Amino acid sequence: METYGDFAEVYDELMDGVPYEQWCGHLDALIKRYGVSKPERDTEDPLESERNLVVDLGCGTGTLTELMYGRGYDMIGVDLSGSMLNIAMEKRDKSGSEILYLLQDMRELELYSTVGTVYSVCDSLNYLLEESELLEVFRRVNNYLYPGGIFIFDFNTDYKYREVIGDVTIAEDRQDCSFIWENFYDPEGGINQYDLTVFVREGEYFRKFSETHLQRGYTLSQMTGLVEKAGMVLLETMDADTQGPVTEKSQRIYIVAGEKGKALRGA
């Protein structure tokens, strides 16, 4: 069953508390601090065009992709869910943006050129349950990064699943859409299963549907080791909530990694 199938139609409503504007500002600041991409579109220099491309890996319904486009970046959105991308493209039609959306599994990422920046946020990488899968994604990202380009990503930690949300049930009752989110944490495999049941109003009645999602928590040392094994250089790590140093109780972590080893064409 497609992850984010029926859930896609209510995703934005149920995620209306996500601070996308804040995330956008944070990403913009990190690109300007470490990266090579500039908020410039329609440059006639093909090398500059590649450098300025920014990929939203696991873009979902495109809310953050649109915000980054609004900041001036030339955006590509990549996601595995066709249902989520359909909503993203509806937003594109409404906004008039020129975002390119690609239906791809990030483990099989295939781009038409190098890009200056790749980012993946909102725990998209936690859906990869094996380190070998993460390594494949990191290697593909590094392969497509423009010389000096950067990869920004976040992930939920093992601590978060183990100590905070594992085996917790979350429920919210809204007028037109309600949900029950049940977590089941497997400490042996480090896998968090959440069973999501959603009730959506359709006229006088509610339609019920369910989805099961699996995510794995990772440690900072696991992620930094994979970054280096993939050939990238570690630039910064931070607690995603405090923007400060990572601690043993950090629930979500940001990592900024840099491309290493490519030479500019013609240099």
C-alpha cells in the first residue's frame, strides 16, 4: 500500500501546526552560510543554473518547496507518493510557480544535472529502516551535488522514539477531520510503528481509513559516520528544536554536510 495514500488528502490540515515558515528561514540561512546556491533564477550561465538548483527530497505536498521558491530559489521536489505530489502540483498551478516535481524513490534518485543544494526535512529519512539504504541515498546525493554544494537534513533520534513517543497514543478531534495515532516501539530493532486512523467528514457521514507507517530512530554518531562514508564532509550538527548543541536528549537533529572532491568544469 502506498504510504501517504488517503492520508495525503488531509495531510496539510492535520499538519497545520508545522512551522514551515521558520524551517524555510532556517534553510535559507544555512544555504547562505555554507552553500553555493543563490536565490537567482533564469540565469543564462548553465553552470550557475546548476549551482542554484535546490532539491527538496521528500517534498510531500510541496508547502516548504513553494516557500523556498518564494525566496527565489530554483526548486525541484522529489517524493515517492504520487498522492502527495498531486497536491503539490495543485499548489503549483495555483501559485504559478515553476517547480519541477519528480516521482522518485530517494534510494533511486536520478537528476538531470548536478544541483547546488539538497535538503530533506520533516523526518523523511527516518522512513529508511536500514543504514545501507541511508548510505545509498547519501552517496546519490553526493554524486549530484555541484562542487562545494551542501546537503541539509534532519532526523528523529532513537531517544525520541524510545523515551518520548514510543508506545504513546495521540488523538485529536476536529470538526471535519479527526485522527488516532498509535505508536508501538520495538527496542530491539529500533523501529517505531505508528498506526494512523483518520475520520474525514463527507457530507453527513465520516469516512474512515487507516495507514501504517514504520520509522527507525538513529543516533548522531550513526548519521555522521554514514555522511563521511558517503564521501561528504561534516559541516555542522545542531538540535533542531533549540538550534543549539546536540545533547543526549535531542529529539530531532539537523546535519549540514558538504560535497567533497569534485572540481569545477573548465577550472
